[in-house]
Amino acid sequence: MKKFTIQEINALLNGELVGNTNNEINAPEQLELANENEISFIGNRKYEKFWSTSKACAAIVNQDIAIEPGDNRAFIKVKNADLAMSQVLELFAPAPPQFAHEIHPTATIDSTAKIGAGTKIGAGCYVGPNVVLGENVILYPNVTILDECTIGKNTVIWSGAVVRERCHIGAYCILHPNCTIGADGFGFRPCPERGLAKIPQIGNVIIGNNVEIGANSSVDRGKFSSTILGDGCKIDNLVQIGHNSKLGQFCIMAGNSGLAGSVTLGNGVIIGGSASIKDHLTLGDGVMIGAGSGVAADVPAGKTMLGYPAVEARTALKQWAILKRMATE
């Protein structure tokens, strides 16, 4: 079990130590569940009221906190408690699953594939013809990488994920279990002879560096050219990204949200859970889409949109207030 003193943790965070505790800290935990050997955090002043009943011996707090820690308890004051807590979680994180063999004997690796130094490939993986895996890539058991894909250095791909042919994944990415990169885009057209004719999807997917894609999410290949995710994008579980969509840098998509085909997102776009974006739309830099919203028109940079159909946030709030008054009359 990992154990640290409050001074050691404060040295990591470079914060301001208020009070002191002699207890060794062996884990982080939320306020109401923490015991006397655990550290918690207070990221908002509205949670200060829970400190008096918490058993935690220490907490990471924002600099504007208005309470004192108490006897044998300590606060570490920082500029951003949420970010500082992420460092503490990393400090206490258990080791990832271990590999008995760097390349498991049951993995199937085509003779034309190129495997970088330090790369680990788990049981039951398939690595197809002309695949290139960079240095220190990790493929957990039962990952499939099909023909002519490239995977950048230090990327981690968890069990069950599939990267289909000719797709390219950058460095330092994380693909969570059962996500699918490069499935066919949803392309069909009415046809007198066949009812619905399938439109071939001959493009691919290009994913930048430091991208994370959640479990059971899908990024479809382009009909022509590429579906593109820029550097630093973070995609939650159960997200759908349609064919030929293009995401700028550092976009966020929360769970159950979706882009139809040929959507363009600027840099830093945030899409809330279960929101849906119509095909062929453009959302400018810094746009925020509220959870459950349905976007049916282009959105200029910097706007916040709410509702179904989505309108500017101030307009939506006014509409909701009017409806609430009508319901009580």
C-alpha cells in the first residue's frame, strides 16, 4: 500500500499547507466516505459544510476556502483543487495490468507488420499486413488492428477495440474497450432495384495526438477522404462520430452525444451528454452545446446553445421561464 505524509503530498502540489496531520495518507476518497488516513478535496465552497462531518485527515482546497481544517487535520491550498486532485490520483494509482510476455504467443502478427521497440501485444490480438506500431504501444488482449494502419508511440489500446484498415492513430492516445475506429459510415440511398443501395465508404480515420476515446464509441470512416479528430480531443463512452466529420483541437464530447456526417467542429468545442448535431453543420471555436440539445443550424464561435431544437442559451432560458409561468397560471 502506498503511504505519504501531508508534507510529501504538498511538495508534489507546491501548495500552501494550512494546519497539520500526523496521520499517514494511504488513499484519496470523497469527503463523505473518507477515513482518518485518507485525503479528499473541496473544489467548491458549497461543499465546505461537509468538512465537519468528514473523517478525512486532509483535503486539497481552493485558495478562497473560508473554513479552518481543525485539530490534526490539514488543508493544501492550491489555485485549482480539481487539477491538483488529479495529480494526487495519479500518485496513488495502482499499476496497470502486467504482461508476462511482451508479445503473447497467441497474438497473430502479419510478417509485414512493423513493431516498435518496447511495444507490448496481449493474448488474442490481431495485427494485420503493413501495420506500423510505434515505440511503447500497448495492445491489451483481443485488440484488432487491420491492414495498413499506423499507431503512434505510447498509445494504449484496451481490449476489444477495433481499428479498421488504413486508419491512423497518433501518439499518446488512449482507446478504451470495444471502441471502433473506421467502421463504415452510414451511407444509403433509395434504389428501385434494391430498396436501399449501400454507398461505399472508401475513406479512413485520422486521429491526432493525446486523443482519448471512451468505451463503445464509434468513429466512422469517411465516404471520401478522412474523418479527422484533432490533437487533444476527449471523447466519452457511447459517442457516435459520423463519416467525414472534422474535429479541431481539444474538443470534448460527453456520453451518448453524436455527430451526423460531415460535421465540422472548431477548436475547444464542448458537446454535452445526449446532444445531437445535424449533418453538414459547422460549430465555431469555443461553442458549448448543452446536454440533450439538438442542433439543426450552424453555430458561430463562442456561442452556448440549449434546448431541442437548440437556441442561444439566453433565449432558451427565457422560453423556459415563460413556459413555467404558463404552467402555473
